[in-house]
Amino acid sequence: MIIVLKPKTSKKEAERVMAKIRENGLEPVPLFGIERTVIAVIGDSRTEALDGMKAMECIEKITSILKPYKLASREYKPDNTIVKVGDVEIGGKDFVIVAGPCSIESESQIMEIALFLKKVGIKILRASAFKPRTSPYSFQGMGLKGLKLLKQVKERTGLLVETEVMDVRDVKISAEYVDMLRIGARNMQNFDLLKEVGKVNIPVILKRGMNATISEFIMAAEYILSRGNKDVILCERGIRTFETAYRNTLDISAVPTLKKATHLPVMVDPSHSSGKRGLILPLSRASIAAGADGLMIEVHPNPEQALSDGEQSLYPEQFSKILEELKPICKVMGRNL
Amino acid sequence: MIIVLKPKTSKKEAERVMAKIRENGLEPVPLFGIERTVIAVIGDSRTEALDGMKAMECIEKITSILKPYKLASREYKPDNTIVKVGDVEIGGKDFVIVAGPCSIESESQIMEIALFLKKVGIKILRASAFKPRTSPYSFQGMGLKGLKLLKQVKERTGLLVETEVMDVRDVKISAEYVDMLRIGARNMQNFDLLKEVGKVNIPVILKRGMNATISEFIMAAEYILSRGNKDVILCERGIRTFETAYRNTLDISAVPTLKKATHLPVMVDPSHSSGKRGLILPLSRASIAAGADGLMIEVHPNPEQALSDGEQSLYPEQFSKILEELKPICKVMGRNL
Amino acid sequence: MIIVLKPKTSKKEAERVMAKIRENGLEPVPLFGIERTVIAVIGDSRTEALDGMKAMECIEKITSILKPYKLASREYKPDNTIVKVGDVEIGGKDFVIVAGPCSIESESQIMEIALFLKKVGIKILRASAFKPRTSPYSFQGMGLKGLKLLKQVKERTGLLVETEVMDVRDVKISAEYVDMLRIGARNMQNFDLLKEVGKVNIPVILKRGMNATISEFIMAAEYILSRGNKDVILCERGIRTFETAYRNTLDISAVPTLKKATHLPVMVDPSHSSGKRGLILPLSRASIAAGADGLMIEVHPNPEQALSDGEQSLYPEQFSKILEELKPICKVMGRNL
Amino acid sequence: MIIVLKPKTSKKEAERVMAKIRENGLEPVPLFGIERTVIAVIGDSRTEALDGMKAMECIEKITSILKPYKLASREYKPDNTIVKVGDVEIGGKDFVIVAGPCSIESESQIMEIALFLKKVGIKILRASAFKPRTSPYSFQGMGLKGLKLLKQVKERTGLLVETEVMDVRDVKISAEYVDMLRIGARNMQNFDLLKEVGKVNIPVILKRGMNATISEFIMAAEYILSRGNKDVILCERGIRTFETAYRNTLDISAVPTLKKATHLPVMVDPSHSSGKRGLILPLSRASIAAGADGLMIEVHPNPEQALSDGEQSLYPEQFSKILEELKPICKVMGRNL
């Protein structure tokens, strides 16, 4: 930790800062520069007790040297974490595509798309039973009934199933019906939800908040890891910027940056990133090339009838075609698709 | 609703779009322009059934004419809503300052600051029992014990009390202990929480998400209103931009914009907006001048010992001084402080 | 300057970094922390020679302690700079409003508005002869003819005149016709233009770039100051964010922040900040309350016929009314209007 | 053009809007909706005369249907533009990498890197003689002397050479020394510079401004095209967002979006996008996979001695290695490297 004092801070004030540091069992090293005094702190300054120091009037700026996360960091665990969902390995040699409709709308809809996905080789079906919607007047999902349909689909097709969880009260019940949970972008800093998901024994896809920094994103994963659930997959899904040409701006640099900073698998959701069907192929290719471990893509048996996200959902035939086009890039990157 | 078709869309395709509109009981008016065909939709196109239309390949863009919110809009209710918290009126002639520490840390801390605030004329005390923290290793709040302390403070001092609620399971119990609930920025789109808060009979301060547009902010209020709770106060608290000189960027234009678009009271939180003690006076003055109905300010008996937000909390003497400096501006704006 | 080395950097590598620092006549102080080594640099590390160091593979991060600007800083010159334009003082006790149309369109247009502004007490007329337009097909300004009209207006009415300069080749000639130059937001980092304006002997209003940080903004002023022109006025005019409800987002916190960091006068342009006539009154009030030294406002004799920015230009009668409404706030803030 | 009137607009006011439209030779089609009246405009409403209409008080919003650019659009010219620089074709089957140091620093530096690049198969050398620097105290480039060195390098090595132009007065002279000009991000809306570059007969790489929308970016190209220079190459180089983990955020979605909206070649600059050497390989791969026509990469014979951008410049051996790693992806995408 590096503490920069304001210009003209008195010696007495500087002494008071150093006393505070020593009180916490750490060692202050004062550096008297030409215009300012800087105090370096030796020891693990991630202690909360130092938080109050920020309030001292004589301090201009405090810079942390250590990263705020531990369990999620590559320094803590140098080798890649491979998350197992059934017999599927995410973060290993295989490139994994999780696909399906935005939400479960009916038995026939979900069964139709599941059979199609099974046929083209997809192993994990995504579909939301609970839907976060900007408007209280929009379709809010089928709820428990949707979860039951997912389980039914799983039994009939052998597909693994994944769904979003939004409410702390739904975590346990959802975990009984599906193979993997998802935390959506809007809930990335819903800390109570993170804690609850940290307590169940099932893999979780954590989506990056639209305005979350890389560091906050990893800290959200740290919440889950710190409660005991080690099977976290990070999913970049676009951030909010000034650009209005797309729904969100895919932050492709996040992929190699997350892979380097953490040991967790990293996926990309090109559907929400762009909000446009026509961008899914190029963004999927770019994600593979940037080093992602998988993709999450929206496919709907009939996007024109979709109750949500129709404009970004692929038609089944489009999805099959894209799948074929992604294979050569996966191969070049040394991944199996 | 205005639908712009892609260039070279066939007549047949355009016909299919119009058929869809008619199916929903609305009237399509086609306009054949020089480069593109546009279809205007007459009738209330806020129906969900039209959502699927966005998926049609021949459509380039859909623009809504109607605003997505109803209950929150000034067109629906032209006169100002005045929210009553005990005998305090927010949104009326009085300018209301809600003040207190970031979080409840101990009985002595909360009682000390409450007595001080009472003395300087503040009527509503803010203090969090549950704390949203970026790090799982930071102080997470005193929980139920904190709620009990708040009630105790209320009984002893006569102050009204306000606290943040983060978890749907805490809404009812919190409502029993305090006079007003707060939904924090990170939970502005925690829709289950909005719904739950919509069901209790107690005023709510809804803070704007760091990356929420004005329209999404009003839609979050609409969630609460649509569940029956009419006492919603909007609170601007800074948005996230590229600027790193302050913690967030106070969006001062939001104040007059929200006042015009909705009938709800609008407050500003200069503490979180800036994250810097030195900016609180100028930002408070600016907020009053821009037409805000109140302020939420962090004050701590001893910021250097605060367990959270110390650097943006005012010392009691600083707060008293600022309070005096705000009075003349309130007067000019025709508000009582 | 604080240099953080990557974890596991060898002693030899650290030694190489320190050697580089010593080569530049500065003193390295190594601090061996628990996870990382940090090297503090004592001396004025603003030297360019250290730039190359950033390229060393063993360095994780370099943090500057000193601010990059000197001449513009309050540490360099503690008292406020008062810029004199004719007999008008900007940055002193008077609150100064510069007003006028976006661009000069004709003799009658500019004379009509000038006479009106004179009548209501305005002393400096703004009007662009050269216009930065997003589209090459839009009106580009009257050029030299416009400058001549400005001079004519000045002679007939006694108003001081101000205009934007975009092209380095126009700086000298413009300076002969007007009393104050303006550098627009899009040219804030047009460094050749800054240098050219730094060489003339006439006050300059420097507008903040739409995506410029506070630090970059001050550095742009430093360019002008470092060439010899000391009469620089900073003008906040809104930054670009994700919010689309207004043309730009007025960064009101910039006003007190700039006033504290520099000694230069600070103005606000509520017209470009919002792009909406209806927001000009509240944003003007907020700017005064936040401590601004002046405003720049667009007024047009007939906004409906304006060749640019009609939607944000005030009608003369609206302007007179706003002017009256600003006086009480100026008074409260101790400023004369 | 679609004009939405404010609620409760009188019939007379609506009539006045329609009269204005007719005055301009266009046809208004009024649509009386349930809450608002909308007026559609038939005809080419890109006329400036309609600009003033935005100022009418009864108008709530104006939406353009037509895109603001013509010459740059794919609708205007459906087939790809191939820009020829010497015998190199950009935008065709070949994937083109422009490489070199940030700036020309000395004869030996530029010659050394040129010989290296020649050896590894690069055909176009980038190097700036004029440098846009945030600080007036930083190295500003070698100027004319640098241009002469570039020409010398070209003669000795046979490499084509490219350089940035910042000042309108340097355009003609620069065009005499090099094979391709570059307009940097900070000058993307330096309209006088765009016009000047539009008048010379030499290819131009136009870099996207850090806060420029896709539409503004294409409009900047339109400026150049409209003056007669048809050889424009668009270059995405990262936008400014809230994320501070990298220098800028590469907007990978811009690549397919620009390729679809325009017929111009699209390149990516992974060096400025990230500001980090370690991200250049993954971002280069992603750019190729997203459909880019080329890359611009910074390489320096000795980054540690670089006078600018050392931390993002590759060492020659790193560059050779990356070059090899890009070939398989180019092949998969059907491009020759």
C-alpha cells in the first residue's frame, strides 16, 4: 500500500499516519520527495482496519499494490480450473457451447429446440425459467413450471441443463432441477445471491455486470469461491459504453485479461453482447481466437414468436451453419469442438 | 411504434409485417420513402405480442413513440407526489436532508451521531444494517442487531430512521424496524427485490444504478409502483463514466429531467456521487439549484474509525457548517430548510 | 514515482531498474513487500528519459505521484487568475455570461441578436465564423466574412466579441478581428492548434473534450500556457456517457475540481451540455451554485431558422427571463451579475 | 424522417410543422396516434433546411431514417473498395500488417527496424514524424527531418512508408515523402485536416476517435471522400470506457459493423487498443477472426529506449513470433499473410 500525503502536510500529521499503520502490525516506510511525502506500507495491507485511514484529511491518495482477490487469482492457483458439468469439461481442451432459447415458453418450444441442439452435438441447454425484465409489464418467465420442464427435457434427451437464478429464495430449488446455475449481469453485485450460490454444490456461470470493471468481476467470483463453491465460470457479455450501434460493447480484451489474472474458465455470450443476430458469427470467431473456453448462444425454434430477445436469437438453421464455421478456428486454437 | 424496413424488402415481406400488426388489433400505416419503407403503427403498441416482431429479418429498426412507463409518468399524474415519512414531507415545500453514517457500527456510534443530527435539526437518520461490499472480506454490516439499534435510536431521540435493504428475505423485517427503506444502486435492477418492496407499506428511496439510463431508472420505480407501493423517492447518486477523478460522476441533468418526466420526489446523494468530502458542499448547492427535493449525506462521529466510506463521510462540525451554507440557496429556490 | 515489479522478479532485474533510475540522476528506494517489490523514486521523475522504462518486462505498474501539469496548477500559482477581456474580468468578483448564436449567419441576424444582448446587459458576444460539423454536407460557417461582421458588430454596439478557431492557419487573422478566441471540444487535443493559440496575445476559452479527463483538460491548458499565453479560461461543456436522454452529460463536479486544482477561471456551457433548451435554466443555476465563474449560452433571434443548434438555442425572451432568474443565485454565491 | 410531436400539441401547431416540410419540397404524412401525433416525411430529408425545425417548441423528437453518409455507404457502392499502396492491396484477399515504431527517433533506430521488418516480410513501415502528445513537455517528434529519414529508408529498403499528419500545413509536404498518411484518433474530427487530406492523392488511414460513434467515424471518412480522395482505410483502435485495466477498450464489434455499413477496408490497431504488449497476440487473432483486412502494430528495436509508447511496443523477436502465430488464423479466414 502506498499512501501519498497532501503537499505541506506537517511532520506531526505524517507521524499520526505512521502510528496508525504500526497499530495494525504493519511497517511504514516514509519517503520524503521533492513536493510530497509518500509512505509505503510493508506487510499485508488488505486489512480492513486501514479502511478508516482513507478519511484522514492529510492523505491525498492511497494506492493498493496487492490485488483485492485471493482465491480467484492465478498467483493463488497457477493451473487452470476445469469445471465439470456432468461429463462435460469447461476450461480444458474442449471448447464448450451452451445454447438454447432466452426463456422457457412452453413444453413444445423447449423440447423442439432441445432435440435440435442434441442433434447438432450441443451438450448443455440454456433456458431461463426466471427472467429479469426491464419492464414490470413484460413476460417474467414460467418459474417453477419452467424448472420442471427443464428436468423433463433432460430426462428425455440426455442434455445437461442450465438456468438463471435471480432470487435468493430460488437457489436451492433451482439447483435440484438443473446441472448448472447462471447469475445474470444485473445481479453480478447482488451479494446475497452470490453468497447463496456459493453454498450450493453445483457449477455457476457468472456473467459480468454491464458496468463492472475486471476487478469487480473477479471480486464477485471471489464471493462465490469464498463460500465454498469452487466451480465458477466467468462469462463476458458486453459492457455499456457510449456506442449505440449495438446493445452492448463486447469487451474482447477481457478474455485474455481474465485468463491471465485468474485460473477460472472464461466464456463469452455474443448474443447479449451485440443484441444482433448478424454479429454472432464474427464475435464468436473473435472470442475463440482471443482464447475463450466456450460460448453461450441464444437459439430459438422460431425467433419471431419468442417472448424475449427474439431479435438476437438465431434460427436453428443459422445456428447449425455457424457451428460449422467455428470448427476450423477452434482447431487452429488447439480446441476440440 | 415506427418500423423501418431494410432497403430492398419485398412487398410480400412488408405485407407479412403488416399482417402481424393487424393480428394484434393495431393499424399499420405504410409509408413508401425514397430509399426505405417505414410502417407506422397506430394504437397502443406497448403490447408484448409485438416483441417477437423484432426478430423478423426484414426489419432494420423499431422505434417506440410511447414511453415504457405509465404509473411513474407525469402524463399519468400531473401533480407532484409528496411522500410522507412520519411528519416529514418529501417532494413538497420543505427541502429534506437525510443524514447519517454509512453503516451502523455500534450502539455508541449510532447514538452519538443521532443526538448530533437531532441537535442540528435533521429529522431522518440514514444508516445501513446490511452493507453491499465489493469484497467478501469487508465488513458486511450488523444485520438484525443493527436494525434493533436503529429502533432504539428512534425511540430515544424521536428521529425517523432509514436503512438499506438488499435481500428479499429482509424486506418485511426491516420494514418493521424503520420508517423508510432504501434500495441501493447495485440493486436497482434486482427485480425480485423491487417487487418485494412494492408490497410493503412504507416509503422507499430508490437509488439510480451506476449504469442505468434515466428510462431504466424510472422503469425500476414503475416496478415498485405497479405492486402497490406509491411512496417512491428517486435518488441520483452518480453514474460511472471514464472520469477517474471522482468515485462517480454526478449526473446533475438527471434532476430536472426526472422532475419533468415523473411526479416523484427527486433527491441527490453527493457523498456517493463524489466519494470526496471536499465536493459535498458544491455538489449539494448545485443539487438544490437544479431543483432537487432533498439530499442524502454521510456524516460519521469519527470518519477515521469508520468501517466503510470514511473518506467521503463528513465530520459533524463540517456537516453543521455545510448545513448553514445551504440555507440561503434553499431560500432562493423557494424551499424551506 | 512508484514502480511496482511483477511477482517473482529476480534481484538482477530489480537491480537493472534501479540502475536506470540512477542513470537519470534520481534515487531509487527499494521496498521488499510480502508479495511484490516496489521501487520508489526520489526526485523529479517527470523526466522523459524514464518513459522508456515502462517497456521493461519486469515492471507491472508505474504510478506517478506528481501531477503532470505545472503552470496551470494551484501549487504553482495559489491565487486565482483573472482574465481581462476588454474591461470585463473573468474569474473575479463578477459573474460573466458570454452569449450569442451558434454561428454567424447574416448581417441582420448577428446585428439583431447583438443589439438585444447589449440591451439586457451582456458584454461579450459569442458567434462562430468557422463551424465544426459532423457532416461535410452541413453549413460550415461564413469564414472571413463572418469575422468581418463580428468586427462591425463590435464597432457599432461596443460589445466585445468571441469566436471559435479550428484551423491553425486562421488563428492570427481571427485574433485581429475578435477579443477572445475559443477552442472547441473536438479540438481540445489538436496540439498544433493549442500551440498556435499559445503564441497570440488574446484570451482563450478552452472547451473540454467530450471524452477528456480532468487531467487531460488541464494538460491542454498547459500547452497554451507553456507557449506564453497566460489568459486561458476553462469551459466544462458536458462529457459523453452511456446516457442518451441528453446530448452530453454535464460534469458538474468538474467545476469545483478544476477550481481547486488550477488557478484558471472556469465557465460552463449549459447549451452544449444538454442540447435542450428546457435544461438551460436548471443547469445554469447549478453551475453558479457549484462555483463557476461564468456561463456560455446560445441565444438566437429566431431559433427555428438557425442553421445549426436551433434546438438548444434560447429565444431572446427566454434568455431575458433566465437572466433574471440567475441573479438571486449569483447574489447568494457572492457574485455580481 | 419521423417527427414526434409533444402530447397536446394543437392542430394549428402541427399544421405549422407540416407547412415547413412542404416549403422544403417534401411531403408530410400526419399519423394521429392515441397519445401523440407523428409526422412522417417522404422525400430526401437530409436537407439542411430542416435543421431549424428542431427548434420548434412543439416537437418532442426527430428520428432520421436515412443514414447521414452516402459516399462511404455500401448502399452507394456495394463492392469492397481495395486501396492500393504501391503494389500492396488493402481490402482484398491479402491480409496486410503495417508495422513499425511509434515515432522516428534517429536514423539508426528507423533503419534497424526497417531492415528487420523487411526481412520478416512486412511491406509497409509505420513511423510518426509528428507526434500528438498529451504533455507539452514530452517528445514531439522529429518533424521534417523524420520525413526525410522515412524517404531514405524507403529508398534503401524498398519498404513503403506511412506516417501521421496532425497539422493542415504539413499535409502536402508529408504526402511528398510517404506512401500513405494517417489521421490519429485525436484528430478524427479535426474537420479542416480531413478536408486537406481529402485533397491529396494518396491513401489515408483514418483512426477512430476514442469517443466517436460508428456513425461519426464513417462521417469523418465521408469528409475525406467528399473532397475527392477515395482511398480511405478505417482503423479501429479502441474506445474510452469506464474500464481501466487497459489503455482503451478494443471495440471488436466495430469490425463487422463497419464492413457491413461501408465498402472501405477496415484495420485494427491492437497496440493502442490495449496499451499492453501481452494483449497484442490475442487481440490480433480476434481482429482477423472478426473479419479485419489488416493490422497496425508497434514494433521497436529496443522498446526500453523508446521515446514514446515503449510499454506497448513489441520487441522484434516477439513480433516475428506473433507473425507466425497469426498465419493459421488468416488461412482459416481465407486471407493471405
